[in-house]
Amino acid sequence: MGKLTGAADEQRQPPETHPAPQGADPGPRPGEGAMGEGLPRDWGGHRVGHPPGGDRDEVDDLVAAWRDQRPDLEVAPLQVLSRVSRLARHLDIARRGAFAAHGLESWEFDVLSALRRSGPPFQLTPGALLRATLVTSGTMTNRIDRLAARGLVSREPDPRDRRGVLVTLSERGREAVDAAFTGLLDREHVLLSRLGPEQRDVLANLLRTLLVPFDEGA
């Protein structure tokens, strides 16, 4: 896995491309044919499925090796999902770095951000936090205890349930999660800096199409 590149490297201009010789077959353009369904014609300025400007990444080498060793298999899914997996690793590095810069761990940010997104008075039941963070009841109890010990949240009686409690984001917790979220967005902008706004929209829509069935089955 390569190192997370800095903003300066991410913003480098791609190498100049040259038109194909007259009469040469340029291949299908983005937006034409099965490989380019739904993509704008100026998507990256290159043929879908081929590296722009001659750029190659580790996945290109991985796919080529598997095609050589197992020509009987269709390895096209690796072109997408291996890149998603590698990007997830870079995002995890960015997330942990952004949170650590503001004294938070990833799980702490997950709980605090769920409370922050709920809006004033920034309160949720432990059950709602369970659903938002996808952890077990015992794990959530432990996490609330640890956040409360740091002064980032507090427990208050639930006026609608005499046996229940509400977890409330403290002012200190709100300041911490707001600062960490701002830092995270700065790093995510760097990760996406080689894509233009239209390319980001297209990519977001394609990823949504892949994720919807999983969300519906959750």
C-alpha cells in the first residue's frame, strides 16, 4: 500500500494526452457501450477501464497478474472493489489522523457525531446510539461511561421513561467533535482532489447504487 499523498502531490496535473493517429480506432468513449453506461462523455477524458494519461496503480498490476495466471476467470470485479478496498485504507488513515489531532479515537467520534447530528439539545437514548453506531448494548454502555468520564457527554433522566436515560453531548464534547469533523473534511478533500465536481457526483451516484441493497437489508 502506498503512502497517503499530500495535497501538493494530489493536485498535480495529469500528463498531456495526444490524439490517436488518423484512422486509428479510438475505442468506445465514456458514456458509450456497456462499460460506459451512465458516465458523462468527458469523464476523465479517457476510455473507461483504461488508465488516464498512462497512469497505473497497484490494482492494474494485480489484475494483470491474475488474468495471466487464471485466464479462465472473469476478474473484472477487482478493477472496482480492490480500489474501493485500498481507498478505504487511506480513508481510515485520514480519519484516525484527524481524530487524534483533536484528542479523539474513531469510536469516540462515532458516538459524539451521532449526538451532534441529532441537533439541539444533542440528546439520544442509548438505543438510538446503538442503531447509529452498530455496536452491542454492552459495548455502548462501556463507551458512554468512558465518554462521560472525560466530560464529553452526560447522562440525564429520560422524562418520557422513568427507567430510561438520555445521553447528552456536553459543550466540551461539541467543541471536540466539531473540530475533528472540520479536520476530517480537510483530509477528505485532499483524497478527492484529483476529481472535479462532476466526477465526484458521478462516483457518488455509482457507489450509492452499490450500497442501497445493503442498507435495505440491514
